Amino acid sequence: MKKFLLSFFGLFAIATAAFFIFAPSVFEKQTNMVDGKSLPPITPEAQELHDSLMIVDLHGDTLLWKRKITDSVDRGHIDLQRLQQGNVGLQIFSSVTKTPRGQNYDSNSADTDQITLLAIAQLQPYRTWFSILERQLWHATKLGRAVADSDGAITLISKPADIDGLSGNDRPIGVLFSAEGLQSLEGKRANLQKLYDAGMRMAGLVHFFDNELAGSMHGEKKGGLTDFGRQIVTDMEDMGMIVDIAHSSHATVAEVLKIARRPVVSSHGGLQAVCGVNRNLTDEEIKGVAATGGVIGLGYWDGAMCDTDPKSVAKAVKHVRDLVGIEFVALGSDFDGAVTTRFDTSGIVHITQAFMDAGFNEDEIRAVMGLNALRVLRQGMSPLKDLPKQAVEPTQESSQ
């Protein structure tokens, strides 16, 4: 019997170890995928232009997964090598802290959470198992470690002046810390300062469920801002943290756009005019974002574009350009965000090719691929007291 028990517990220990070693990577391989469908060849002209661009991606969820950004891996969409291959100049990494069981675009309760199990399976620090705030602070630590381990290849962006270092032939890749919903505040206003001190400079108010700040487009009530949410929006703008309306309900979007004193971002998503998924922006919401001087980051997965063809991204850009102007649209891939795309970050040149094929000129392509986003980041990270008055009072002219 003793031999049997020793054998049993030995096998159990091996099985347990194998689960914690292999399960997270297997799960990610099944979650963040490239569909492998055909893409048109890249012309020499498109490659030459692409290699000269400053490219900014407003949204990637790589910090959620058990791997280092500096490691080259055979899964997911983003790592340092693939950022370099894609000529990405600045990548915003968002922190996902809670997702509901049975997650869908229509209606989700805030009562369940799948990230707790993932945090345990990935053997994250114990403090992150049952605290959403600690999960977000852990993601900030992971990003900081990636910067430290990159031997100068990655640099953290936390103020407008940092963007100046992203130019030149030997430029590092900038990374900026964001949030996929501020449920991580755990209802406490003081926790926003903790996140800011950890490097956060942009944050979505909600994710797939209603929280203490606001209603989600995918929540049960889909209401607007709460009193706490209004206070947090004001605090974010005061300290230089950009407000992201991605995943917000229509009521929340309307209220944020009404009270905004700074450029507002929709970091990742699509447009109702191109893809009628509920999370995508209406024309009136597009006009509202433009009126703040903000940008709309367009994603590459079917929930944003109703397919994964880069041509659809070009079609969405054209719609924004014709409606409000080319200066209000940018890229927001949602890479590593439990989505399937046509290519990973090393293949962003396919977006450049699609823009050229759609007839956009060089200035328009440069604007959408990165310069529009850089403008908004510079404005949004500046402390409000340091901005000239006209820069914090959006005019109706910007939405024409």
C-alpha cells in the first residue's frame, strides 16, 4: 500500500507540474490565433514606405499571458522580435484583470471571473489571485521587467518628452501601459494614483461587464457614468491619463464625450457603418471623438471588421476620413486579446499595402499608421495645467 501511495502521489505531482508548465501556453495557442487565409503580395513600394513609417498600435493584451515580451515564441501575436519585424515604433499594452464566464458581446454579469483561474494556473504571485488591483500592478511590473531585459530595445513612455526618443535609425520601441477597464480601482479613488505611479497613462473605463464607474456595451444594464465614474474621468484628465471609451455603452460614450476636456480615445474596435457589431462606434460617436481631438483605433479581427481582411480596415479608415477627417483614425489591433487575425504584428505591412491599394496618399498613411496616435498621446499625457487653454477646449470645427 505504501508503495502504491508513493507511486500515486508521484504521478499526481508530475501531472500537476505538467499542468502548470504546459497548460497556459496550450490555452494561449488556442486563444490568440492567425487564420492563415491568403494575403496579397507586398509590393516593393509598399515595403519601402512601411519601413519609413512611425507605427503606433493603441492596444495589445500580451501582458495577460505567461510569457515575456522579450522572448521569441511560436504563439500569440506580439513579442519583441515581431514588433521589430513589423517596424512598430510604439506599442500600447493593456492590462486585462477580469473577464466573465461565457463572455459575449451582448450581456455579461460581473459576478464571475475567468482571470482568477488563469492567474493561479500561471503561478502568478499569490497577491494577484484574489485582488484585481494587484493583478494590474503585476502587469505593470512585467512591463517594467521587459524594458529592463531588452538591452535598450524597449523604452517606457510615461510623458510627452519620451516620444521624442522614438525617432532616428536606432530608435527603441516605445511601450505604454494601459488598462482594459478600471474595475481594478476596486471602488477606491486613491487607487488611480497607484496605477499612475505604476506607469499607467491610458485606461478604458469598462471591459465586458458593468462596473463601479460605468456601463459596458456588453453589460447587463448598459447604463452611463456613475458619480464615481465622473470623478475618475476628471481625475484622469487632471493627471494626464487618457480616457479610453472602448467597450463602453452608448450612454457612457455620450456622457464621456460631453464632459471631456482632453482628447478621447477608442483604442480598439470598429465602425457600425462597416461592421454592425454592437461594440462598434456609430457615426455620431465618431463625430464626438473627433470633436475632442481624439482618435479611433481600428482592430483587425472579425468582431471589429466582420472579417480579417486588411481591405476592411482600409474601408473603415475611408469612412472616418470622409465623415470627420483623416486625423481622427489610428490602429488598435487587439493582438493577443483572445482574437483571431489574418497576421501577427510582424505582418502589419499588409495594412500599409491595403491602404496603398485603396488609394490613400503617403501623408494619409503616415497619419493613420502612427502620427495621429502620437499627437493624441502627447496631448493626453500632458498635465492639464500645462496645456494652453485652447488645447483643452475642443471646438465644433474639429468634427466637421
